[in-house]
Amino acid sequence: MSRRMMPMACSFLILLGCMLLPFPSAAAGISIAEENRLESISVKQEDDTVIVELDFEHPLTPLQVGEFSTINPPRLVLDFPRTTSTGDINRSMRGTGVMNKAILAADDQRLRLLLELKQNTAHQLHYDGRRLRIVLRERQKNPERHEDAQPLLAGIDFRRGPAGEGQIALELPSAQTTVNVRQSGQKIVADIPGVQLPAPLQRRLDVGDFATPVARYTAMRHEGGTRLIIEPHGLWRYNAYQSRRRLLIDVLPAAPHPQRPATERNYQGDKLSMNFQNIDVRSALQVLADFTGLNIIASDAVGGQLSLRLKDVPWDQALDIIMQARGLGMRRNGNIVWIAPREEMLAREKQELEQKAMIADLEPLHAEVFQLNYQRADTFRRAFGIGEDGAVLAERRNALLSRRGSAVVDARTNQLFVTDTIAVLANIRKLLERIDVAARQVLIEARIVEADDSFGRNLGVKLGLSAKTSGAAIGNSYGSVGELSGQTPPSPGTFLKDSAINLPAQPIGGSLPGSFAFTLFNAAAHRFLSIELSALESEGRGKIVSNPRVITADQQTALIEQGEEIPYQQSTSSGATATAFKKANLKLEVTPQITPDGNVILSVDVNKDSRGTATPGGLAINTKHVKTQVEVEDGGTVVIGGIYTQTEHQREAKVPLLGDIPVLGHLFKHSARVQDKTELLIFLTPRVVAAQRAAY
């Protein structure tokens, strides 16, 4: 390892050691006959399995390796006592699959390998001479098995730790048992799927008398496994880790975080102790100057005596206490501290400000021209205290200019002519650098889809009787069959023709129904029975897609509109009629706002109007309107609204009694069925257009 990397590696090892101190070492008490050395380490992935291979100088046995794992966060730790590593091995390796990272750390007693995992995994150790293979794979959910075939939880133990923590230990069936420990509200829940809880261990135990953060815990069977619910009280935190077959959950008391007053200072100086009776204030300040090495200058008005007894107090807090006791103030400039009474300090600051104001009144004025590239010069009139007519406003307290400054706004060339001090001109220049930039633009693409699906069916019948009148001649001629059957116009006063049942099918959407008719008559051809069956079935599908697009600047409203204006007549106040217009348009009105993280907030108002039915007052307008505000990522698509309508009509007209006869009843009734479905969807896709910034 290079000398440059040594301090970084040492800091990393110290941090890692501190991180792992709470974890118990399973390798304690193991005696190793000889020292060993790690020569190489490699990580590879095969399918869903991650294999970590370690090559040592001497062969290993299972008794020479200590291992334990933690649940939250998921980690696997292997300890190799009396083992070192070669200098060319990477101390930190990037993982793959279920493993995030592999970290090596060493001290005088052992070499530790820490595997940071993405989730709780199953692991196996394979010893092959000088090579150790660590196989990691995702834990598979245990299949549902009969209760008698499930492994059993060996035991649950609760005790109080040395630091007042509540320790809950679970004896698992094996080291590869899956355990999921999580915090749910103010409870800790540990789920062990596929492990049966024996009846003697199913209990709810109150452990509040142990004086730990744990009030009670409950062990129960849950979904074919075991669930442990721990109920702490007060302020607490928890650690969960697994060592072989033993799962340990420590619930530790957490110290409350006192709310520090807003006026309280955070003292960070080195601590000192002071014990004086009637010491002069200047002498006390001299003690602090000698302790801190600061150059403390006390005003002539600083005097008096005070008694101090401070033990292990930060020096800056001790100085603050002395100044508060004697009504002193402090100003610090680098390594020099000036201390004086507050009244004297305020008077001096006031004098300095008055001198600066006098200097500003006498400071020479300079003129500068500012060319605006993106902002309009007229928008700066009020900022400069200038009215629309160019006159100076009487109220200029919020103006950017000083009392002697002046400005001219030229709207034709979009320039600002400012005359003022150098400091004011510098402030105006900084202001223009921030606000006179190209506004980012947003391209909004809308897709309005309106789909309809209609179905209609109409069935009807006409049943008629006709005969010759009593005064007409009766014969066996069939020449008048067409006249009697209604196919030709009848002669006046010759035939009597009437429809007994008249229930024909009605048109649908302007389409006329089809009909089938036949006529029955006697041999003498003077009595006729006419039957006409009419039916109509219609089915329609339509899809209207509108795709308006508009581009606008950030936080600027854009409007795009397309459609028609329908004229209609209306009465005026004088009684005459005049022509007015109604709009039936597709309108998209949108105001985008680009967020700091690159998303776009859209305030959208969409109208989809169309020509409706005719009324005595003119045409009606069918309106569909959506107004909303939504946040969308750049280039993403969102559906802001959907209007779905479904209409079903079913009508039937029939002759009483006759229309209820099975089968033949259809000759005496008319039936109609209509189904209409309409759906409106609006899709919005904003895209931020890159903008260039102007430089001054």
C-alpha cells in the first residue's frame, strides 16, 4: 500500500472497528496452533449465487473460523484469529448480486471479513484445503408443509443487560433460518417463516418489572410460522443480530434530545476551571487570554470585580458569562477580541454607520449602461422609483437607487441608464445577472381521445285487413288484388282497407328499417289479410383524436383554440333581432411551472365542445370541461381526466293480452333496444426545452 493511502486506510479501519464493536465475536476462546495469512480474495456470480473465494497460506478447519450475522442491517461477519493479509489485497471490494460490498479489517488478534448484503441471505462455507468458499444465495420462502414436519423454535429468553437494555434471545432451528426483524410503529416485529412455535412458548409476558425499555412481548403462531411482537415504552432504539443459531434483539434506552433554546449558543472551546473571589474583571480576561492565546483588548470603561467558580466549562462560555455579568459586549476580528460596555460599543457602531453615510453622500457618482436581453426594461421602473411618465416617485424607500442616484429606462432599445455610486451599480449588476436570463420553455403536447360505441335494435309489425264495400261488384277476378293488398292506390268508394295493428320499427340515427310483407286472401279475392314485419339493427364505433401542442415559457399561460362559432338570432333591447355567435371549440389553456428537481407542475384547463341538437332558441352546445393541477416528470405522460358515459334504453309497445302470447305475441308488439357508450380521455406530456443563459 502506498504512503498516500496509509492514513485513509487507518481511518477506515478505526471507523470499521468502532462500527463492529457491539457485535459478539464467535471466535473468542479458539486456540490456533500457527499463524495464517490471506493471500487472495475474489468475488464472482453464478446464476443467482454469489461466491466469495479466499485463499490462505495454510489450510483452514471450521473450528478456526468464527462467524456471526446481523439482521438489520443485513451483514455476514467472518473472523480469522491470528491471521494477516498480504499488502496487495484490496481492503474494500465492490459486490454483485445479493452482496453490496466486501470489507477487510485487521488488528493484532484477528482478520475480519465483513460482507454487506442487500437482504437477508442464506450462506454456506466450503473448506477445500487452503481455499475457503463462501456461497451466498437469496433465501427461498419455505414451502407450506404439515405442522409436524416444520422445525421447532427451541426457546425464547429475556434478560436485562448491563446497560439497562432488554435482551431477547431466540434459539433457532439452524443457522440458515430466515428471520425478518422490523419496526412497525412503536413495536418491534420479528417474523420467522416456516418455523413452528411450540405450545409452551406461545405466551404474552409482561416484563416491565425488569426496568428496561421493554414493557411486554408476545410470541404467537402466524401464517405457518412464528411471530414475536416486542412492545417497548419511552425512548428506545434496537439492534438485531444473529450468531449461528442464536438471534439476539437488544432494546436499548435512548437519551432524549433536549430542545436547545434559539438564543443558546453552542460552546465548543477547550474546557477550563476557574475559582476566584473578588477578582478584577481585567485580570479574569487576562487569564482567558493566556489560556486561549487570543489577543484581548479591553476598553478603558471595563472595570469592577466579580467572583467565579467554574469547573470544566468551555472557555468561550466562561467569557460569555463574564461579559453578561458586567454588561459587556464583544467584537472579534481574526485573532483579536475587543471587549467594551454594550453602550460604548453601540455608540461606536452608530458613529461608524453615520460616517459611512456621510462618505456615501460625498462619494462620486458613476454612470453605467445595462443592456437587457430577456427582461423588458419597463418592468424596472418601479424598482428604480420611476413612474410611467418618467417622473421620480415620491416614495422610494424600496428603490434600488441611493438618494442621489437616478435612472433612465429606454423601452425602444431595452436599456437601463443608471447613475449612482460604485456599490449601488455593483448591486444592480448582480441583480441583473440573476434575473435577466432566458426563461426555460416547456412544450406541452395534449392528446384528447373521444371514443363512442353504439348499438340499436328495433322490431315491429303491421297487421291489416281489407275488403270490398257492399256496393261493389263481387267476382272471381284477381285484377284488383294489388289494390286490395295496398300495392296500388284504391279507387274511391270501392274498397275498405284498414290496419288492425300498426306497430312498425322506428328509424335509428336516420337509418330506415327494412320490412318483409305478405298478403293472404280468399278465392273470391274480396277479403285480404296483410302482414308486414319490419326490423332494424345498427352498430357504430367512432374515435375522435385531437392532438393540440403549445410551447410557452416557465410560469406563463398559453392558450390554443380551434373550432367554430355558430350563429343564432336573439332579441335586442329595442325589440329587433340580431345575430350572435356561440363557440363550439377545442381549447387548451395551460400554465407550466418547472420545479427545482426538473419536474413540471401543470395548471390545465381543457374544453371539448361540439355542436348539439337544434332547439327553438338555436343549436345547443355539448360541453366537456376538465380543470386541474398536476405534477409530471419531464417527458412523462399523465392522464388528467376521463369522462365515461353509458346509456341504455329498452322500450316495448304491444296489444294487451295478445302481445303476451308465446311466439305469436311478437306479431302484436313492437320492441326497441339502444346502447350508447362514450369515453373521453386526456393525455398530457410536458417536455422542458433547454435554455441558454446570457453573460454580462
